Amino acid sequence: MSVDRRAFLAVAGSTPIYAKTAWGSTPPFRIPIKLTDTRVLVDCTIGPHGPFSFVFDSGGTIGLIELKLAQQLKLKRLGSSFLGLKQGRKAYPIFIVPDLAFGNTVRQPVSTIAGVDVVNFGEGAVGSIAAGALTAGDCELDFEASEWRIYRDGLPDRSSWTRFPGAIFKYGNVNGSAFIAADAMLEGRMLRFGLDTGMPSAMRIYRKAAEQAGLWDTPRWSPTAPNGKGRMVRATLTLASVTMPDVIVTVIDDPEWDVFPNGVIGLPILRRFNMATASNEQTLFLKSNALPGLPARYNRAGIWIDRAGSDAKIMVVGPGSPAAKAELKAGDRLVGVQFEKLIDRMFEPAGNELALTVERAGTRREVTLQLQDFL
């Protein structure tokens, strides 16, 4: 078994929950979902155990589960696979999951899943459901109704929705789920992006796309991961005829995921649309819903810091930021700070103030940094 990119729970392939019947003869399966600011969650049971909270992730090709839980459930190990995950690029154990049930509504007799030490999803999630949950059949994610619907005899009429032909496709791992992509206009440039309900940030793009959209050398940006080398900027995005003028976009130099060379649109944007798929036609449908957009969240101080003993050291200062206006510079030491607390505080609303003791070349000064919506 070979998978060389992110892995999430696979539900692709031949499975009874996607069995076809005569058109209109049966109602769809209706599976409850829970939408938070950062995740789409589905309650799952494994045999008699659970329910467990799993993330619905349209950006994954097979699956993840916490190793501790896999061991508690005594899941049978199928083998191992070399995966590129946030936990590191290495061989991960692959387990067989028997009798997996989604929302106590539909069941899958057998699935495969990759085990990791910690999934790091938050929201109490211990695993995730892959893109196949949406792309292997005719489905709909209705965020307004908090429902995942599986249609066994074809989608209802979607003529009023925006249609994206060729949006469902396989890449790399032939045994994994198909991915989803859609064309969107970023700063007036039409580009194709992956759609990833498992990504808690609004949008991530790579340098080539940023240069095409005129976002690489913007005069104002806030540093972000990896290691302060990423840049957060504001941009105008149009998806499915809906224009969003103030999207926070993370710009990264090198593509992290070559299946989507331009970048990925995440849950904070996707939650504003209901999503439907027609698998045989490889078609995605989007329609805007009435859910409000989420408040923008970014580093309003405009600095990236690293630990320096009991202090912190400024590594990057974003141009046009409050930190730049206060004449803070890379290499400055922030004396006596609580590292994690300071990071959290930099994401607070505009107008909040940070009292800092700044040391440079042995000289200290007191700085009051006022957070601003400077992007």
C-alpha cells in the first residue's frame, strides 16, 4: 500500500452506502454533522464502541486515527504506509476498521485507516473522514441544516447551483479517495484551488499563484508559519459568483501539496456554501447559504517570535504592521514574556494593547504596542 501525501479515513471504492437504486425510489441518508469555527464533525461508532468525533475532511485521501484509540479497539494492523503528515514523513501503521457507522445512520463494513500518535484536530476529534465521503457517491454537505446527505438514486435538481465539471479527480494514491477542486477568482485572476473542509484557515496559496494575483510583494503583511516565512495578506476572492472582499490569505513560498499547485480554500470560506457532488459526472455543485462569515483572525502585532530562554526573540517584522511602526526589529529581545500567552494576545482584536520590554544591544525600553487591522 503506497500513499505519499496526507492520509485520512478512506470511504472510497465499492461500498453499500453508495449502492444505486431506481431514481427517486428512496430518500437520502441524512447524517447529522456539527459545524464549528474550525471543523466539520461527524459522530462515528466502530462496532459497539463510541460514538467518537471524527473530522469531515475533503482534503484527505485515506484516514487517521489516534494510535491509542486504535490499540484500545484492538484494530487489526494491515501493514504500513509511507505518508507525509504534519507529524513527519515516515511509515505509519495502517489498520482495518470493521463496522464503521456514521451518525448512527449508515454503516461501512470495512475501511482502512492510518494511525498517528496524536491527530491534533482539536474539538475532541480522534480521527477524520476522507474526501471519499463526499466524492465516492452523490452527496451533499448542507451546513445550514447541519446535515450530510447521501443520495442513492442521483442528486435532485441542481440547476440553480454553480456547476464545476471535472472538479472530482484522482491524484497519486490510486487506492485513496478522489479530491475536489474548483475555479475561483483571486484578485481578478482565475485559478483552480483545492477545497479542503479539514483546513481551519480560510485560504493558503503558493508563490506562483501569489505572483499571478499580485499578492507576493504586497506592502503590508503579517508573518506566519512556517517559521515566520509565510505571509498573511488580505485579498478579494470570488467563488461560485459570491465575492468576498476581505479574505485573509496565507502565502507560502513552496507548495506543500503538489496535488493543488495553486493552493487550497479552507473551511472558513467553504462553510458559506452548501456542497454537492455527482460522482459519475465528476462534478461539484456549490450554492451560497445564509451562514455568516467568520471574523478575520490574524497576527495584528505583525511579529514572529521564537523562544529565547525565559524571553522571546523577534525573528520577523511584517511591513506596515504596528511592530514596524514601533520600530521593532528582527533580533530584538522581549524580556520576561509568557511565550504562549503573548502569541495568543497578538491575535486579539484591534485596539488591544501589549506592554513589552524590548532589549536591543543591551539597552532596554518599554513599548506599548497597539494591535491594528493593518492588512
